[in-house]
Amino acid sequence: MKLTIRFYITCIVLLAVLFLLALACLLYGSVDIPASDIGNIIMGKGSDNAAWDIIIRQSRVPMIITAALAGAALSVSGLLLQTTFNNPLAGPSILGVSAGAGLGVAIVMLATGGTIGTLLGTAAGGYITTLIGALIGAGAVLAILIAFSAIVRSSTMLLIVGILVSYLASSIISLLNSVASEEGIHSYVTWGFGNFSGVTTGQMPVFATAIILSLIAATLMVKPLNALLLGTRYAENLGVNTHRTRNTLLVITGVLTAVVTAFCGPIGFIGLVVPHVARFMTATSHHARLIPTTILAGADVALLCTLISVNGAHGIIPINAITPIIGVPIIIYIIVREKIHN
Amino acid sequence: MQLTTHDLTIGYITGKQTTAILSHLNLNLKQGRLTALLGRNGAGKSTLLRTITSASQPIDGSIDIDGKDLTAMNGRERSRIIALVTTERITVGGLTVTDLVSLGRQPHTGFLGRLSQSDRDTVEHAMQLVGIDHKANSYTSDLSDGERQKAMIARALAQDTPIIILDEPTAFLDIASRIETMQLLHKLAHEQGKAVLLSSHDLSQSLLMADDLWLITNKGKLIDGTTAELLKENALERLFDNPRIKFNPTLLDFQYQE
């Protein structure tokens, strides 16, 4: 009973923080806009300053929604990977899923004559083509991971495979970029920094729908996810078709990671760290409580990163410069705690 | 409910090669009785248990439950017939004993796994039966080995199956917990009318507690019978190759004899 109450309190706190962070992201940015004007713009009354109107409606609001959704998506993706591979250090960036998606994007961009940084809208086939590229790339890495997880039983080895796949994908992207224009390289580097301001209002419906549907799908997997906590043999004995379950989970993970990576770049650490934050806050591994908490905490962490990112003294700070500062201490804590437990 | 094997051959398949470990098994698992599966390492105990729980396919022959082919059933049907407890330690933290035992209800719950009041009662009852209810709110990672094994047995009980299969349930336990666990399984078989099958290396406890034995001999044959019968026939002598390792019926254990 105590744990149930703790879960509800956690959710309320995370929701309140989400609201405050979203408000802060709305109020503070590289351009100072009076709060009263922001209020008017949000309420639909508009502002006398047309530039402010555009900044709020076409930059800050989409950025807040993007960050919240991307944070939730990457975090749930990490949670599913951690349960599927029974590995607390699994996550979409460390296992190379993000890099695979990035490689898919890079190949599509070069093949269609665009550059990665300007992918959103300039590729010949539009952003849907790049999205498909990202899905194929993420899917390919997940297929490699499945194949290796059948051969190497050790979860540490699987992580190393993921890291190697990551390096390989990054290296291929760099090679592809060597045939790209100087401008293309610049925009690739910018893309690699990660940012949540790349989704335009026109693209938002596709971005949001894909992520929300995948998050719902993940929520519907609560029962088999809980069974998998005991390992595949117990899960099978409880009537779970572990092959089908694992494939379904990896498809959901792939879609979540690919969509975020295509639009926001390869964002590190959030997917790995947030599920642990959620476990810590709710004191449970039970997915019925873990998934909602992970969604909210993921949105919070991404918004916090965004708030820091847009308030740099000399312009925008890359998201990927902020996530490790939050992520690395938590990962070290996990590793040390695991060592003590064993 | 009765589990029967018909001319069952078990083993493993690597690539195109099939290796049979035990052949022509015609066994019968009886309800209300505790059956111990004994044999040296590599004799095929785990393979037999894996085959019965459908983790491995039989090479030949069949296993049926009341005349229904077990291998033809889907996972969900099987999950309501056989509950499993393995040797391997579960590694997950963050699950309380109640959470863990509740997972045993999965074969009976709906799509999202929500527990009804009667599911909760079954879980509560299972924890009381094995005597782990005082730890209901403790995390499984904080339990002793003996307590964790009790929690796993409670989970199997909550699954509410006529058959419970345990692969070396006492392997990591100290002697007191071993005796307690065997006593508990004996009680569950007799008082709950379950068919309980376990594999073990703990000979003396198995001989004391088990009603029936399945002995895998050093010649790769499986002898089955009641414990009393097999003790009388001195069948245990056939477990090991070494002629100097003799069975001592008073100690109910093996001894080295010069």
C-alpha cells in the first residue's frame, strides 16, 4: 500500500515539475520577452511585437513539446531495452540504436542530395524519407543486437558490441560526410550536438503521433515486461511467448529512438539514466508504475536540459553537452551499487 | 490430472546432430506425491525437466496430461498446468515478495495483468502456506537464500497448477533451509494434492522426504518406483560408476569404502 501511495506522490511531483519547467522554457530564452506578452500570445490574443509572436508560437512552444516527447520516448526506449536484455546499463545510445538511426539518416540525406543538418524539409523525398532511413538504421542495429545476444550471454559483452556498432556507424557517417560539402559537414556536426528545436509546427503531428502511439504500445506490454524481470525461462513458464514479446518490444524501441534521432539528433544518456531515476523514485521494478514514471521523468529531464541549453551566455549550448553532466554520475552510482550487491 | 510420458527420448540437437541422453521413458507423475529425480551430474536430470516443461523438444515419443499432448498446447495453456522453480537466482531488485508471488497469477489474469481480489487472496494464501507472509513487503534482494527460495515456491503455488517442477531447489541452501524446503514440498504434495517433481543432489533428504524416486543410473537407464521399494532393491548402488563409492542404507548416503 505504501508503494502505491509513493507512486502517486511521485507522479504528482513529476507533473508539477513538468509544468514549472515548461513554463520556465516559455519565459526564458535567448530573447527576452515580457511575461505579459507571452501570456497574451499563448491565450491567442497575439502581441504587438510580431517577432515575439513568431518566437513563442513557432519556436518555444514546439520546442517544449518536442523536448517533453523526445525525453519520454528515449527514456521508455531505455527502460524497454534494460528489461529486454536484463541489463541495467542498456539504453538506446549506448547500445548503438541512436547511431544506427543516425547512419540511416545520413545515407538518405546523401543519397537524396541534402545534408544531415538541414534534413528537415530539404531532402528530396521530404522528412518522411529521412524518418524511414532512421527506422531502417535503428532496426538494423537492433537485429545485430538480437543476433549477438543469442551468441554472447554476458550482458557486458552485449554492451561492448553496442558501443562498437556505435563507433562503426559514426565512422561510416564521417566517411560519407567526406564526400559531402563543407556546409554539409558543418550541419552534420550541429545535428550531432542534439537539439529539440528541429521539429516545425508542420512536422509536429507526425512526430507527436508516432511517439504517443509507441508510448501507448509500450504501456500495453506491462504484463510480459513484468514476467521478463524473472528471466526468459520463468517468463515462458508464465505463458509469455518470449520471442514474440522481445521482437515487439524491440520494434517499439526502434520506432521511439529512430523518430527522436531523425528530428533531434543522437541524444545521449537520457534513455539510460531516466529509468533508474524512475526506479529510485518509485522504489519498484514493477512496470505498471515504472512506465508512467519514466515517461514523466524523461520529459522533465529533457526540459531541464532544454532550459539550460537555451540560456547559455553565448548562444545555444548543445543538448549533448548537458546530458552527460546529469547522466554520468548516475551511471557511476549504478555501477558501484551493482558491485556492492554482488 | 496425470502427467505421463510415452516412449519419450530426450537429448539435445546441435546443428544436424541429435544426441539422445535417455530413451524409452514411460513415466508417470502422481498427484499428491513428492517425486525426486536423482542422478549424477550430466545424467540428464535438467534435460528431462526442461523437456517436461517444454523448454526443450522431445527427440521422440510424447508427454501428455490426461491424454492431451503437452507439446501441442500453447504456452498459456501449459502455464496453467505446470509451474516451475529453477536453480538460477533471480537477479531483479525492486520487487517485493508480494510483487514476485503475484507474478504467479499471470496465467489467470487479463491482458494488462490486473489482479482481482480473488487473485490477491490466492497470493496471500500461497505466502502463508510456505511461511513467507511475514516478509510480504520485503524486497526479494534483501531475503536470505532460503527465504528467496520459499518466495519462488510461493510464486509457483500462486500459479495454481496441479504440477510443480523444481530444478535443484535446494542447491544453494544451507542444511537447515534444505530440510525446511524439502519438508515444505512434501507438505504441499500431500496437503494440497499437487504432483511435485524435483531434481536434487541431496540424497539423504530426498530419500527421507520423497514418496517416489526417478533414478538415472550410471548406465543411462531411468528406474522409477517408490522410495521404499527402491531402497529395498538397493537400486541406489547403480547411481555411480566408482565401485568404491557405496551406499550406506543407515546413513541414507554414500560413503567411500576401501
